[in-house]
Amino acid sequence: MLLLGPLGFLTPWILIGLAALPVLWLILRAMPPTPKLVRFPGTRLLLGLRDPHPVARHTPWWLLLLRVLAIGALILGAAGPVWKPSPEGAGQGPLLIVMDAGWAAAPDWPQRQARVLRALSRAEAEGQPAAMLIADGRAEGALPFQPAGELAGPLRALRPAAWETRYPPDPEAALAAAPSGLSVLWLSDGLDHPDQAKWLAALTARGNVTVVPPEGPRRALELVPGDQPALRLRTTASGADAPDVLAIGVDPQGTPRELARLSPADPVAEDGVTTRLVPITLPSELRNRITRFEVEGNASAGAVVLADDSLRRRKVALIGDDRASEGQRLLSPLHYLRRALAPTTDLIEGGLGDVLLATPDVIVLADQPGLGEAPALRDWVEQGGLLIRFVGPRMAASERLSDEPLLPVRLRAGGRDVGGALAWGEPRGIEPFAPDGPFAGLEVPGDATVRAQLLAEPAPDLASRTIARLTDGTPLVTRASLGQGQLVLFHTTANAEWSNLAISGLFVEMLDRLVRSARVNRPAAPETDQAEQPFWTPELVLDGFGRVTEAEASAPVAAADFARGPAPGAPAGLYRGGERLKALNAGGPIRPANWHGARIERGTETPGLALRGWLIALAAALFALDALGSAWLARGRQRALA
């Protein structure tokens, strides 16, 4: 805003048009054109005669004045004049800029810089000192006050951080050198942060505080782990519409591009924040190529989720009877497991001791009773491993089946044949899956049946441990937790010997759901400790706008600091610890800020008395008078001609 005494202009560059008014005066004065003077001897006879109604050679001066004033009023009105506008900022006095500089400030960062530059320019013109607090968690000591012009250069080079806005924990120490009568301008990102209320109270006690909120809603995206990984989109917007979430990855040619669009579900509003779940309903082959998810049209690190090992291929170990001959291959349980798991996982095979050394994420045992290395396997599960077991004839014939270790439920000896020649009843179908279980949403084929199974001993917690049932209510799949890991048991075989489940597409989908629920970021071996690998090394990091940058100059991050989330020295990005790759994402829970005792500056509000409408009305009135004056002159000419 340009200030000329008590008058301010919102768009002062339009005033340049006033320089054209003298040229316009000359143009209008020349109309109508001056009559040509021709000397004719006979006109001497007309000397001394006077025309009672002369025709003017030039436009009358009063008509020129009306037109120039009307055009000048239009130019002034277009410049947005304001009578006695209040100064931008909180008031008069030393200026303190508080600038939220976390990821939530990134979407409208250029507008924030422009607003601060205007405030610094005004403070420099008034000779007031200024200081600037960049709330990115890196400010230390007392804020130094200096000439306002010296802060413009560092401000232009400033960029938002790839973590949440952070204020110094002690506002009194930071404001120790602040003069009295502060004029505070707070560029807010619209969200509430730790220590924000404490800073607001300290600043309002020292002067007037003007808060400039963001122009648009803030959005945060985070990954929701579980049996069915999904994304959670939070926004401060209250509208029903929400942007899509883009799945970015490499195509088969290795070119990064948009691979899919994910649509958010129905909104749930609470405390000023609207939350939507975004299901990751993508095939495993496509999901394994995704490198990041991002909210469409939102340039912010908080609106980006980097994909790590939790969304990618798992390492699965297969242990069981492998009949390698071509005639017996279809009888091998491992044959069906390979066909189901190979497209989406990395398979390893061998003995139990060998596969444990390879640190798999999932171990699948097909009809393996009497585990000789159960203690090592138990330790592996307790550290976060997923053990999937299938029963079979060997387990059914075991004399110590009720004492078999590492099962989610106790089993009855013998087994149950529901479809043989001497059995009762027909083969049983599969009951539809529960909507809150790991197989929720999977469609059960009508021809999928089970002819034989191993029954579970009745127990009070049997129902809670059953995640799939047959149509007669008996368990088909049971699950239980052991330490940080899981035990899963299929009560039928992994081949087509006891059921046709293994030759159906449902078998592939059930295994895929279970494998996806496995933890990837486990310790490399039971004896491996965080103390042996105490640092996470960044491979790539994000800036505040969500753009990927190389992490060449970034130092390793201690495991304790890494667990606290993105912070100075540990920006959002991908980090490697040993063989594990983990994403540190900036998005998370958000809450709108509350500004008690502060003046809120809106971008559409203009303080003072706006004169634009009055000047446009004045221009219209002057043009009307010009029309009346022109009509009066034309009428006089007609009378003269008559």
C-alpha cells in the first residue's frame, strides 16, 4: 500500500495513468478541429458584422475540465484509495516478525515472504528496528533487533522446513533484548503447535499482536499401518470435496510418474479437522513400484508419504515337503505356496536353521509337526516375525498334537473328514469374512469347499482367535499374538489334498493379506540390538515443499532422535538402518490454532474508509454533466444554423 499523508492506495501503479491527463487535455482541446482561414476579397464587405450565435473553434474549457476530472476520478478509483488506513502490522514501534516455518507454511510461502517484506519496508521507512523469529526449531538465544532493511536478504533465501513448526521453549529468554512497545506481526500456518500459547501470552504482554492466517486449508497425510494399509487425510477445510491422493512410482521403463489415483472415503469432522481414510486398493505388483503418495495440488512435506519396506515386498521363507519330481509336483504343498507368493514376495527355502539366519519377515510351515528348533523360532516370532502354519496328514497322525508348540490354539488329535465315503455330511463351504478382520472385503467363491480339517479344542478365547470359519462354524484360520509377532494356523492343507482352497484365487488373496500384515522393520536377528545399529543414515530427504533432495550432507540420526519424528537434523525422508529402509514422514495429527487476544488480519479486509465507490460515482456524475453540456452546445449550433 502506498501512503500519501492520510490517503493510501491498494494498487498505486494505476496512478501512472494520471500522467496522461495533460495529453488528454490537448487532444480534447483540438476537437473540433480549427477552421481553415482562406482570404477572399469579397469578405471585406462583411467587416463589422457580428454573428449573434457564434460557433466555437475549440471545446469550451469548462467541458474539457469536466471530462478530465471524470477520467481522473476513474483512475483514482481504480487505484483503490483508502482514507486514513491503519498501518499494516500490529501498530507503531519496534517490529518483531514471528514466522511459522514448518511444512504447513509451504503452500503459500511466497505470499508470506511478500507480506513480511512490506512490513520490513514500512519499518525501515519509519526508522524502527526489527527482529525476526523463524519458528523452525533452530532459533537460539535472545532475538537481536537491527535495522529492518538488513533482514530482507535472509528472508528471501529462507525456505520452509520438512518438519512441524517449532518455537523456542523459553519466550522470556528469547525476548530478553526486546525493547518496549513491540509491534508484533505473526505469520501463522493456521495450526496449533507446542509452546504457541506461551509465546502468544508473552507477546501480547509486550505490545500489539497482529496474526496473518494462511489463505487456504492445511492438509496432512499419514500412513495407517495394519492388516490393510491405508492413508489418513486430515484437513482444516470443512467442505465435502477433497483432493485425490496420487500414487507416484516408476513405470516398467523406470520413469517416475503417476501410477494411480486414490479417492478419499467419507469425511468425519471433529474439533475443526476433517478426517478421511484413503484405502490403498492397489494390486501388489503396482504397490511395490510406488515410491510416494502425495495430496494432489498441495506442495507440502506434510502432504507426502514416502513408501518404505512396510509397503513393499516381504521376504518369505517356505519350509515343508517338496516333491521335486514332475509327477508328484502337484502333491507338494510348497508348489501351491510358491505359485501364490512368488509374484509379490521374495521367497527363500531351506531348513529352519538356515532360513532364520536369512532374517525373513514371514515363515510358512507346511505340515511340520514336532519342531526340533522351536526355541529359536519362538524368539524370532517374539521379535516381530509372522509364522504361518498349515496342517496336514503328518500333524493329524502326531501323537503329541495337543502339546505342539507355536500354535494359536490347541488342536484335537486325529482330524475330521467331512466328505469321505464313510463320513457324514457334505464338504463344508467357507463363511463370509468378518468386516473387521484381515480378510474383510474378500469375496468367497461358492465352489470353495473343505473336505478335511484339524479341529481346535474348545476354549473361551477360541472365537476371538478365529479369523475365518467354515459354514458349520468350525475354525478354518486362527491367529494369536506372541510377543511382538503373530501365529497363524490354517486348519487344512496347503495343497488340494483336503480342500480345493489352494487352487482358488481366494487362497492367493488370503496369503497376500497375511503377508502384508507382517512387520518389516524388525531387528535383523534375535540377538541384534538397537545398540549395535544406533544410527539411521538418510538416503534421501524432503524439503518443506515435499520435493526430494539428495542427502549427501546430512549426518546419521541417532535411533532415539529418529523415534521422535521429523525435527532439525532429521528431516522427513527415507533412512536406512542395516538392511532396513524406513520412512520418516512429516504428516500427522493437526489442530487449528486459537488466537485469543490477537488481532486477525484478513487478506480481503481493508482498514479505513474505502473511497473507490465514491470516486466511481463521482466520475459517473461528471460524465453525465458532460453529456448535458455537449447536448446544450449542439442545440445552440442548431439554432445558429437555423
